[in-house]
Amino acid sequence: MQEDIDLIIEVAEEHMQKSIEHLERELAKIRAGKANPKILDGVMVDYYGTMTPLNQVSSISTPDPRTIAIQPWEKGMIAPIEKAIMAANIGLNPENNGETIRINIPPLTEDRRKDLVKQVKKEGEEARIGIRSARRHSIEELKKLKNNGLSEDLEKDAEEEVQKLTDKYTKMVTEILDKKEEDIMTV
């Protein structure tokens, strides 16, 4: 029975950790007024008929806090990369000089900052929902074990363990959101 309990708790923690990782990936795509190559993570380029991530057909760097530079590995890829960035609808306008593509990151307006904070909070709520869902699933599994002969004390102890994990990961979400919000609101 104890290994069943351990497994349930381990699976719950795994799901909660995945919620945190997903949150961090999504927040990386939300720009905070500074140039960040992760903004382009979702951009797919038509590379000779195959949709390929932008970072696999070029090198991406940030020469200064307001600029992202994209250096295609093949000159012929400049037009498809520009097209892909425009199609990604991330509000960025690429400019090319025939060799590299530059994207200037405009400073954020107050309204845009507030919109981004709302978006950040929405992502945070989705992460919290994922964490609570993992908790609910674990508790259901523990109740099934109780019905199959697990003692009530062991079930309560395991539920407390799951609740501690839930609190820990929910606190992590709050810390990540606060940091991102501060990042966005800092001019």
C-alpha cells in the first residue's frame, strides 16, 4: 500500500511541476519591453516545404535591450523568415538589410503593459488550475485505495502530503507571476 501512496504523490508532484514549466514557457513568450529571443519561440519557418522552428534555420541574438537580430544560415531564408514572423502575429515588424533581420522592440505603452499583466494573470490561473486538478486526481486515487483497505490515518497523512505539495506549487506560481508582473511594469 505504501508504494501505491508514494506513486500517487509522485505523480501529483510531476503534474504540478509540469504546470510550472508550462507557465514559465508561456510567460517567456510574453514580452516585457525588453528584447528576448524567446518571443520568437513559436515562430515556424517554411524551410524547403517543411515547417521548421526559427531557431533551427538561423541564429538569434539580442545585440542591445531593444533589438533582436536574426542571422539566417542561408541567405535565401531571409524572405521566408520575415514572412513567418509577420504570420506569427506577435506584433513585431522585421526589417532586413539583405544579410540579417532586425526586429526593434518598441517600448510598451501603459495600456499595453496592463494588457500584458492581464495575460500573465490568465496564464497563472491556468497553472493553478493544473495544480488543483493534480491534487483532486490524487485525492480521488487515495480514496480508491481507502476503499481497498488503506487505513484512514494513512489516507489522511497522504492527503496532507498532497496538500503541502499543492501549497508549495501554488506559492511558486505566485512568485513567478509577481516577478513577471514587476518585469512588465518596470519602464
